[in-house]
Amino acid sequence: MTSKEIYKEELIKIYEDQHQSMESTINYVFTHHNKLPMTFINARRDLTDSDKNDVIRDVCYQF
């Protein structure tokens, strides 16, 4: 799996848990950073801001 795929997969899980609220999802990622899977943390570090924005856009618009 690529970093982008790992990031997207975990972000979708969080998004679903946060009742499809991207604002809550972003807040959750920042406030629970140390509790997230290491694969997600590493993927997050590897991606550029542009890549992360693309994934967030994909997650938001899939519904």
C-alpha cells in the first residue's frame, strides 16, 4: 500500500466514526495524533500538504 492509500483508508474510518463531519475528523486527527496507528502517522509524514488535501477532498466528495 502507498502512503496515500494508508492515509485515505484511516481517514475514511475516522470520518465515518465522526458522523461524516470533516471538521470533526480533522480535529480528531490533531487531538488524537499519538493514539493513531503508526502506519497512519508515517503516511501522514510522507505526504505533501497537496497530497493530503487531495485525499481529504476525495473522502469528502465520495458521499
